[in-house]
Amino acid sequence: MRLKEIELTYKNHFVGMEYYFLILNRTFLILKSSGFLIGIQGNGSVSVEGGRDILTRQITSSLAIKGDLNNPYSYIKNKYIEKIDNTDLLDGSLTKLNQTNFVIKLTDITDVKYNANKKFGMGPYPHDGTVTINTFDNKKREFIILGNQSGQEIANWIL
């Protein structure tokens, strides 16, 4: 199964950001397909524009999201998706190409919770709280629901 073969519909994918290692973050296109939740990294670190000096303003400007912030796809960079367009999503190739990508069996998910509270540090970026996914091996993934998406609906259809 390849990404280009999947028709993206309202109830089979979402765009979410995961905080990682203090100030780093990663944005994912997350698909529900064939009994799996598949996470494809769609962007690296994101920042809010600003800063007191020229260098900081230049760096934060290059990391800031441009465009329609309510559109979840604005948070995804094509260069990440194009790298895996022809990759089999379920044969292990996806995570070999990028260890940040992930594949979770739906049967391994023990709980999915939606939290409507706004996530600290998101600045002007619109988001609908977080969805936290717990698995049998006691792993937990928390995704900030970016743009105009419903975290509650996403949590419901993951289960």
C-alpha cells in the first residue's frame, strides 16, 4: 500500500504536531488504513515569528508556517511527502526512510483521549487541543490537532 494509492477522506487522516525533546516538534500526516495508524513526517521544527535581534527573527521566520493557518495542509511540506510517495507504507520501508515515521496496529491501541485545552507554546497557530494515543506497550503519543480539524471527531474515528 502506497500513499499515492490512498484517497484521503475526512475520516481517514489528520494533521497533527507532536512536541519532541523540549523545543523541537514534528508535524505528521496521520492515516488510518488497513488496520493501522500510519504517521508520515510532514514537517520538522516549527516556530512563531519573532525575536529581538535580526538573527533570531530570520531563524524564526524560516521556521514559521505561512499561508492559511486554518488549513491543516499548510503545516505539511511537500518535500517530506514526495520522499515517500512510492514507498510501501506497511513493509517497514517507511520507518527505514525516516525513523520519525511510525506504524501502529489499531489492535495495539488501548485508549484514545481528546483534550480540548489549548497547548502551551502554540502562539498564533489555531489548533483544537490534543489527541493522545496509548498502546499496550505503555507508549503514549500526543498530537496537537492543527488548523480547522476536530480533535474529538479524530479521537472517535481512531477507535
